Amino acid sequence: ISLMSEFIGFAYYAEIPAVFFNVQRVGPSTGMPTRTQQCDIMSCAYASHGDTQHPLLLPANPHECFGMAVKAFDLAEHLQTPVFVLSDLDIGMNDWMIPELEWDDTYRPNRGKVLNAQDVEELEKFSRYVDTDGDGIAPRTLPGVSPKAAYFVRGSGHNKNALYTENSDEYQEIIDRLLVKWKTARQLVPGPVQMPAVEETPIGIIAYGSSDGAVLEALDGLAAKGIHANYMRVRAFPFDDEVTDFVKSHETIFVVEQNRDAQLRSLLILETNTDARKLVPVLHYNGMPIPAQCVVEGVCAHLQVEVTA
């Protein structure tokens, strides 16, 4: 991801579909980096230079990796943008018990707005970066379809006709449309999974990826201490309204993740305009898979509840 950052930005501005699978681990080099972490979520969400935002898919196990791989390619082509699937070393290298993988033979890829030769001929003029539907996504052509639809792929210095420009208004028109496309992406990415508590509670827990198993086990341990929490597992970025509503409807949200800097918490603050004081980080980042006890201890410490039974 680090080495390809500039090309990721090029794909974002030129609107080229691309899919990146990131099996997250401890930082660069060797040794400890052969251990697991969830430490790339911020770097992938805003990878490259300038105003870039990228969809992230956050599988919790190998079974979801299988399904989200397909979803990632459909999203990339539909949205014409880079899409990241963020696994981690725990998921990528350890043995897991999962449902048997099944393939749907009726599946057909979603190529998005792709014009064929006849579509192009019916146009008075082909303009590569003109949004005709109001969703921020401009129809594209595949190479060789028609000379009428040929264009030169450029980075951030192009106008709606794919021509080079340094005109301020033409540049701003492009990046404003990309923001509309980002809002469209909110409706297309996988929604979160919720598990309500057995009792009404002002407490919520948010996690993602391989932290899911630890949180599910911790919920039982917390309930045994009289602490009930609603649980939401985030499966994608950008966050949809369900995530925002979950955050707003609780007095305290514990954000469980496997990195030092509480990166998902930062994303939630940035993207949902939430008061940072209600988002309490529960962090695990020693390179080993997160245990349920980490979640129990983190919640109990904040609520000033004795951890021992």
C-alpha cells in the first residue's frame, strides 16, 4: 500500500477500477511484522495525495473474505475507483472454522456504466467524466470499443472531457463530482451487523474484522457482571446511516480494535461528526490475536467495575 500510494491516487482521480487486498500485520520490516494487527485502516481510507477517499471492506473471517472479494470487484467497477479489502494476519494465516464456501453459478459481475459501440454511436459527443444520472458516476467505455469514445487517462489535472487542464473551475467540478460518488458508495457497501442486548442499555460496542470473536465472547462475560451492551460490527467504509444512528443512540461507545492509535475511532469521529468523549477506545496491539479478556477489562476499567468474578 505504501509503495503504490501515488498510483492509488492516480486511479482515484482517473476513476480506474482497482482492488487491493491488505492482510494487515505489525509495521514494516521483519520479526514482529509477522504478527497480526489492524493498523492500516486510516492509511487505506485516505491513501495517496490530495482529497482521496476509498471504500474499505472489513471481513471478520475467511468466509467473509470469500464473499467480499466478489463484492470488492463489483464495487470497484460500479464506482470506478480503488476498493480495499482489509483482512489481517490472524485471518490470513491461522486455521478457522467457517461454513463451507459456496459459489453461486447465476452470479454475473456488475460492470457498472459501460457503454458499448452502439451506445457511443447514439451520443452526440462522448465526454468521459460527465455524470448523466446525478450519482457521481460517469459512463465509461472499454478500450477499443469505438474511436469516437477514445480518451487519454489523466490524473487530477483533467476536465470533464478528459482533456488536460489547470483551470480552477474545471478541476473543482471534477473533485466535487467525486464527492457525490462517495455519497453514492454509502448505499452500496455492506451494512453493519448488529446484536442487541437482552436489556435496554446506554452502552454500545463497535468492532470490525477479526475482533468479532473476542467481542462476542466478551459480551457474555460482561453480562455475567451485569453489564449489558448493544454490539455493532462495522463491515465497510464509508459508514452508512445505520452506523451514525447507532453511535448517536448510545451514551458510551466502546470501540474495540487491534492497533495503538484507535484508528477506527478516529474515522468515526471524522465521518460521523461524533463527540470524541463518548467513543472509548479498547485497544490490543501486541501482535497476538485479541482475547475476550481484553474487551472485558477495557469496558470494566472505564465503568469502574471489578474485573475479577
